[in-house]
Amino acid sequence: MSVWMVTGGAGFIGGNFVLDAVRRGIKVVNLDALTYAGNLDTLSSLDGNPNHFFVEGDIGDGPLVERLLAEHRPVAIINFAAESHVDRSIDGPAAFVQTNVVGTLSLLEKARDYWKSLDAPARDAFRFLHVSTDEVYGTLGETGKFTETTPYAPNSPYSASKAASDHLVRAFHHTYGLPVLTTNCSNNYGPYHFPEKLIPLVIAKALAGEPLPVYGDGKQVRDWLFVTDHCEAIRTVLAKGRVGETYNVGGNSEKQNIEVVQAICALLDERRPREDGKPRASQIAYVADRPGHDRRYAIDASKLRDELGWEPKYTFERGIAETVDWYLANQDWVRRVLDGSYRLERIGGAA
């Protein structure tokens, strides 16, 4: 049986990835610090499953990582662990540097030492896959797309910290020979998404009858990637990707933020209409823009398609409908998340 170490596997993307991997018969050693966005509720269906070994801990804890690698002997490390919310990085950038840069460096050092200890066949098979973001590339005008050769130009403390971690991963390959792979993805959405991000935030506030905050004019463009498609892309890169290479992962679904909010409103009007009969779009409220808000991201994922045969299966229309339906059917999960420290407040106003 294959063994993977997954870091950040109680978060949104990592949690979806772990659930799918265990269903596929992979044994997963899941290391997560359970900060505000880590949620064991997401993994409750794996309780008692011998193929899921959860450890609460930090990727920066070198002795812990070293012990887990020696004990479980994984054939791959998939690194999802990161502070990931732009607004939080504006209010408190130091935590992002600590986890995304210092933590990734520590994880890479332990991965390198473990890899060097393996026999030749195991060393050849081992992979370190680093999950990153398209935000490292900065912002686009009305045309063009990010490719794997787009120069890095991060504009937020979050994206700067992820850019630094990407460079460290590359450096460990070129300096030490560590067999690394990097993926840079567009905006993910789907089940188990922490409700400070746009789509789950809008769903929660719409159901609560509260104003739906839209930054600036709402015309910022993002490429939306359904999390199931992203997980499949990561598995594809892990299995077939060329060592040392970067692969961009996109959903072929560019939408303005205001279009996303309006689509959610329309779906909720069909499924859970307001008692007063008013459309939920009437709750939309434009608010001051985020400092340094990137105007447009768009991913060119043709390298992943042409080299490895991956393409997204979900259209935005299908994905957003499934997402809304999941949240409506899992309000208990949402309530338990909101019982914690996060209360749907706006963060990231510092400038």
C-alpha cells in the first residue's frame, strides 16, 4: 500500500484531497497544526479508518516531521500547509512568513534528509509536491494568462510568502537534487471551504439575511477551479509530472466577483427563497476595496493538458450549483465552524 504524508490535510483543499486519497486506498499520514482554518470535522468520515493517521503538529517542528517520516516511510510528501487568506496577511503578515517560508524550509530540510536515507529504488520513486497559488504572478490586464514562465510579482504579504516558498522548493531541487514538483492553482471552491472566502461567505450571509459585501466595483476577475478537479490535477502531477517542473492548474472559468455573487443569489432564490419574496441580489453591498487588490488572474493550464492529459471536468455552472447544494445540506458543519473564533467579520482593512 502506498503511503503519502499530507501536510495541511485538515484545511479546505488538503481535506478534500485526503478524503479522496483514502477512498482510493492510499494510507495518509496527515499533519496539520489545526489553526483557525483547520477543521477535523471535515475528516469525520475517516474516524477509525486505519488508512488515515492524523497528527496535530506544525511543519516547522523538525523533530516531529523527522519522526513521522522515519516511522511511516511515505513515498511522497504533498505540502498543502499554508496560511492562505490574503486579508489575514494584510492584518498580520508575520504569521504568513513563519508558516509559508520558515515552515516550508524546515519541511524541505527534513524531506531532503529522509530522501537521502532511502535506497536507490525508493529514492527514485520519492516525490515532494508543493501546492502553491497563481497569486505569486501578480495581476493581469484585461487580456493574457499566467503561464509557468510568467515572472513572479506578488502583491500581497500572502502571495509574497508563497512566492518565497516556491523559490525554496526550486532551490532544493537544483541544489540538493530533491525530486520536487510544484503546482500553482487558481481560485478553488467547493465543499468544506472555510467561510471567510468569497463563495462560502456569500452563501452564509445570504442565508442569514445580511448584506453581501463586494469589494470595490466587483469587477475583479478570477479563474474558478472546483476543488475536486484540483485534487485530480495534483494526483496527475504526482503520478506523471516531470521532476523539477511547475504545472499551472486552472478551471477555464473566468468570472468577475460580482458575477459569482449574483450566481449564488440566483441559486439560493431557487432553492431557499426569502420569506419576503425579495431576490437575494438585493442584499449585495459594495464596500471599500481591499488594499492592493489584484485586478485579474487567469491561468493557462495547457502544459498540464498537453503533457499529462489533465483538464477540468467541472464547468463553473455545475460546480457552483453543487457547492450551494452542499452548503445547504451541511449547515451543521457551517455552524460548528462559526462556533469558533471566526464570525464572518471583514478582515484585511489595514493599509
